[in-house]
Amino acid sequence: MALDHEAIRKAYPNAITIDDGAGALDSSGNSITLVQSNIDAARTTLDNEAAAVAYKGKRAAEYPSVVDQLDDIYHNGIDGWKATIKTTKDKYPKP
């Protein structure tokens, strides 16, 4: 059985060791009783947190290089540069 280690750590911060076969253990080596609904809620929270910042990476990948942005400012002014950047911001809005 494959456990969702990340969600377990979120739901059970006292889990020091997580093993797909043995389950989760605390710092004393005691077994932690895992409740699936807690793990599912933690997974939902983690997914929501990731989605809330996903736009940043998508934007960064599509923005022109700094050199190209400076060239855009030189040739088209700040308003031209803002228009260029706005297309990416509009494509990947903040949630």
C-alpha cells in the first residue's frame, strides 16, 4: 500500500517516520493511528496551497528575459513593456 507521505506529514506533524508497510511512527517509535479522512483533508489543503502559487512558475516561464524586457522598455517605453507583461499576467491570473 502506497501512503501519501506529504499529506500524512501535514495531518500528523508528530510523524517522524512514514513507511508504506509499517505506517507512521512518532519520535518514540510508537505507531500513529492514521485516519484516512484526516489524510484526505490534508491532501486537499496541500493541493489548494500548490494551486494558489502555481501561477508564479507559469508566469516566470513565459516572461521575456530581463534583457528582452529592458530592450522593450528602451524601444517601447514603460507603457509598451507593461502591455507585454500584462498578456502573461492575464493568462495566469492570481487566484
